[in-house]
Amino acid sequence: MSEEVTNKKQSAFSFDQEIPSLLEPFQQKEKELGDSNPDLIPLKMQMIDAFIEQGNHYQAHKCFMSVIEMIRFAKSDDLPPSHDFEKLSDQAAVVDKNISGAGIVGRLEEILFLKTISQRAKKLGWLSPEVISLQIQLIICYLKKGDLDNVYKYLRKITKIIFVDEKSNTPPSIYFKEITDLAAAIDKHTSDKVVVNNPRYLYLINMLSFLYFEIASMYQDGSGIEQDYKEFFKWCRKSAEMGFMIAQLELGYLYKEGKEIVQDYKEASKWYRMAAEEGDAEAQLELGYLYVAGNGIEKDYKEAFKWFRRAADQGDAWAQLELGNLYNEGHGVEQDDHEAIKWRLRAAEQGNKFVARNLGGHYAGGYGIEKDNIQAYKWFSIAAINGDEDSQKYKQRLEEEMTPIQVAEAQELARKWIKKWEGKSKPI
């Protein structure tokens, strides 16, 4: 017979053999109140103390399990005072230390958090900062227990309330400490884990990169905490290194513009490339610009074309404009007027006013498309309204070739285009 089994058998003695002074009052109370009444908890705690003192941690564990069940089914108003719970936590720590894998501390924490959350939510509402804070602490408790199903359940709910839900008028910075504590707990839980093909761990890692970026944003904005660009950069970089695309894009911008750090095009291209390879259209566009200018990387029109095309295919109007320019000039691709106007028209259809002069030239000269003075006049008019002096001259030349009716038609087309995009996020 193993030593562990022998110890369990020796410890499985009855109350009346070892602590008879507690048995009689307990049995009397149990008879009066029922075996699950929370008023029995103080007596159970005395028994746990006695068992711990005798070194009988298995019986203490047994008592703890019944106490936890009492708490689980008790009404909030019937629970013992908080100082009793503090003593219970101390007792639980002793049992956990002496019984491998007992997990009493975690179970006790969980049930107390659930009871407290329910109690405070009834009084303050589920969206109150206090209740949200308690639920974040509950998530940390589940992380310690390794209960990833409940971590996932509560984490999805809480992050939606804090960062997405418009009904919650509380700024995320209110929870700065809780969010940083949660990030630290997730980092500790996942740092030494193999996460391949484990959706729960992959979710936690993605969530951690998101939380790092949110912490960075709070430092950047000085929202609820002192503004600190050094801390902002540190947390943004941690997020980017974990693969959070928005953080990578932000770092690319910071290095490109030299915002709060030394300008470094090579670093900018590194972070833009990471986000671009993940499919971010803005990063693809910026990487294309770097290849055109030769900033931080060798000038390469073919590479620029590749990245502009990827962004353009996702509907980015600036990339469509740049793609049109490359086709028009034959840079990185064979010169093709038809393709040039195709992409420039796509940019114009999204309100890109800077392509107007180019389109006017295509229609006026019949480059890549059938010559059309009405369309040419329309686009030159749009460009002229936006301050292009040469387009104003081109309009005047076209008027010599057009009838008053054609000019009026072209002017109406220009007005409709401008009205469509006026006051919107576009014209770009």
C-alpha cells in the first residue's frame, strides 16, 4: 500500500474521535438549521482550524468543500462577514500547501467573487465600474485556476463592455490598473505554454496584444493617467511584437514621421511590412510609398507596384491613384494608358479629387480611352475648383471646341460629383 493511500486512510477519522467538543454544537445547529445553512460556516471554520492544527489536512479539505457549497447556494444577505472570508482564505492557503492540487484558494476566490458580483450588480447595475472591476478580478482568478472556458466567457463580455459598448459611458482608462493587472496575468499564464492548435490560448495571446495596445493608447492620450510617450512607445512595441496589426501600423508611422522618436525609415519599413503582409491596406500603401522614394529600402518600382496593387484591390483610393500613375509612366510595369485610366477612374469613384486633372488629360487627349471633351471638361472643372490653375487653362481651351450645351452638360456633371462628396470623409 502506498504512503499516500495510508495517509488518506489514517486521516479519514470521524469528528467524535478527534474533536468531540465541536461535534455536539455542530450537530445541534445542523438539526435546527439544515445541513446547508450558511450559519453553520463559523462552526465549520472552527473544525477546519482543529484539523489543520492536528495536521489532518484531508479532513480540513472535506470541510472546505462543504463550506464552499454553503456559500454557493446562500443568499448574499446570509453570508458571513468579510473578516470570516479573510480567515477562510488563510485556512485555504494552508490546505493547498499541504495537499497537492487541492485548489481550495481558487475555488473559494471564485465563489466569493461570483457572490459579490451578483450582490453589487443588483444594487449598482451590471455596467457599473465596480462590478466591471470585480469581473476583471474574477477573470484573473480563473486564469490562476487554469479555467480557460470561463476566462474566455468573461473576457469576451468584459472587453466588449469596456472598449465597444456605447451604452457604457465609462472611459476605458477608469480600469487602467485592472487592465494592466489582467494583461500581466494573461502574460504569466501563456508565457511558457505551447499554443499551437489550442484556440483558447491563441485567443488569450491575441487578447494580450490588444490589451497592450489599449494600455499604450491610454499613455498616449493621457486619459485618466499622466501622459507618457516613453511608456506609450514601450507598450505599443510590446503589442506590435505580438503581431497586433494596428500597433505595427502605428510604429511604422512613428518611425516614418519621427514622432517622439528619432526618424528611422528602415524601422518604418520593417513595421509597415509586418502589417502589410497580414493584409492591411494602409500599410501596403505606405510600404509602396517607401519603395517609390527609396526611403529606408532600395528604390524599387516593381515592389512599389506590387504593394500598391494589393492595397488597390482592397479598394484603397490612394493606392488606386498611385497604380494609375505607375501605369501612366511605365514605372515597375509596362506603360498602359488603358490600365492607367481604369485605376484613376476607380480612385475618382471614391472621391479622390487629386486624380481629376489626370482624368481630364486622358479624356482630352484620348489616352487609353475614347476622346470625350465633356468628360475632360468635367474633370478639369473639379481640379480647378480644388485650386489647380493649369486645369483652369485647359478648361478654357476646351470651351473653344465645345458648344454651350456641351459646356453646360459638363458643368452639371462636375457639380453632381462635387455635391456627392461634399461634407463627407471624401473627397480625399
